[in-house]
Amino acid sequence: MQTADNSGPGTAPTPDAIDARWLRETLNHAGKDIRPTGVTVAPVGTGQLAETYRLVLSYDEAGHGGPSSMICKLAASDENSRATAKHWSLYEREVRFYQNLASTARIDTPALFAGDMSPDGRFFLLLEDLAPASVGDQFRGMEAADARKAMQEIAKLHAATWGDGDRPGLEWLETGRLAQPFYAPEVFRSLWPQFRERYKDRLSNEQIGVCDGFAEKYDSYSRPLARPRCVTHNDFRPDNMLYGAPGNDRLSVVDWQSAGLGFNAVDVAYMIGGAFEPEKRRAQEADLLAHYHDELIHQGISGYTLADVQQDYRHFAFAGINVSVCAAVLVKRTERGDRMFLTMLDRHVRHVIDADSIALLDDIG
């Protein structure tokens, strides 16, 4: 493990190695004239694949001020979570997204001060602290206005990268041309039995039936769609959104470890299906899909109709089931994580049933 004595610029420190000297050197290395003379470090957030800290900075030298705080994101301390991140290059994806794509992706994200990967596979990001913005909550869900804003933001990302699936220089985002990035048939089929056994006393017959059916027909789901590919977030949910303070309607999207090349509706269905209790989703989903489509048109996309959005939304009703099941098994297990994954699974199963998405896979099959 690195210490304050050997963590230099461009290397990923452990939390106890973050000091004013490392910050000054790292920010200078990144071309930022920010020279803190003191720093305090405090954990924030509940991420399971990485750990996040707020750095409160002080400045004693006249003329060398800067932000009062930054957010520092580091690799998870849990070995299993780090192994999962390494398998799918999740840390590299997030660092490279901020370094190479964020400035042109149109979607609102925190500004990057510095970031890099270390030879041992760890990483660090120093990001804009958007406090007093509030973090979304998967359990509470979303207000209608926030959901519309989220649809607007994700449409900007999709439009900015529409048709970029084969663009040179984006190979680091590739996950095998799957309909849903990261989740090949063998992945879900190997992890679903483990999930089912772990939570057998907390799963309904309806949930088991839908997931069993999904596993059986997964090849139909996994086939690439006849649509342009774009950059997708792939974990687009309230916990990864920051809402502006009262009077500020900014909505910023964070946690880009799962960024990949995929089909736009995976983000749309994943967010709408998981952010609401079923009755609230039913009341809002038509408006949200129309709002998303309107923003795509506003951003310059043509040849993709609202009917296409609705069809793809039905297909990707399974997206949240994939994440709920696979992530629960692959990352560090926590009490909040159990509650979150089971809540997500229940909402996405209801979405699949409402959309009759199993029948859609039968038609594809």
C-alpha cells in the first residue's frame, strides 16, 4: 500500500496518503494552479465498486486560492469489488470518460481537476464538489420534474455520441457488441442461480418465474439491435445523480465506471423501470419517453421515432434485472446493497410484466 511518503503525482493514493503536498504536486502535474496548504479527508457516498471522499482544502498563501473542497474517488478497499472492476476495466472506463469524453458528451458531469491510473490497477479522480447538491435516492425514487430533467440529460449523451459504435479511438468502451454492455448470456446464467439461492427466502414466485424465463431466453435479449450504437451510462439511476440546491435546476450525472458502447434505450428503461414504484411508473412513463424523444430531436437526431423508443424501451425492461442480479453477486455484500438490489429487482420485474417483455423475446427468438 502506498503512503504519503511515496505517493507522487499520477499515482493513486490510499485515503491516509492524501495530504496537501500530494494534492499540490498532482494538481500541478495536471496543469492546475491550485496550491492548498491543508486538507481534511472524510468519506462520502455508499459506492460498492469504488470509494469516495470529500477533501476540504485550506490555503495560507496569498494569491494561491482555489476551490474550498474537491471530491476524490479511489478504488474499492474490498478485494472482490476490485477484481470485478479489473475484469471489466471499470476504473479505466471512468478515468478515460472524464479525461477524453466528458467535455464533448453534452451531459452535465462534475468538472475534472486531475485523474489517472496507477500501474497496480488502482486509480484516482479529483472532481468538482457540487455540494450542497443532494444525491438521489434509489428507494425514495424521483419527482416528475427531476425524472424529466434526467431524460433530457441522458438524451444529450446519446445524441452527442449517436452512431459512434465503430468510431476509432473508442475501443476502450467496447464490451463485445452485446445488446446490454457487460452482460453476456453466460454471465447472467451463471450468476442468477447464486442470487436465487442467496435470497431464496426474500424472493416471490413471480420474481423467480420472470428471472428463470429471462435466463432461458437470454440469447434473444442479447442479440444486437438494428440501431446505431452510442455511449451509454449503464447504471443510470437516482443514486448516480446530483440535484442542484433549491433554486438551481442542475442535474449532474456521476459514476461512469460502467460507461460502454450500447443502445440508447438501455439507460432509459433502466432509469424509468427502477426509479419508481410500479403505479408511479405507469403514470409517468409515456410522458418521460416522449420528453426523451423530443430532446433527441432537439439535439439533432433524426430517423429514430417515438415508436422506436417505445419498442426499445420494452426490450430493455430487463436491463435492471441484469444489474440487480449480477452486481449483487459480484460486489461487496452490504445490508444497504441487499435492500437496494432486491428493491430494484422487484420494480424491474413489474416493468417486464407490465410491458409483456418475455413475449417480445419469444417474437425475437
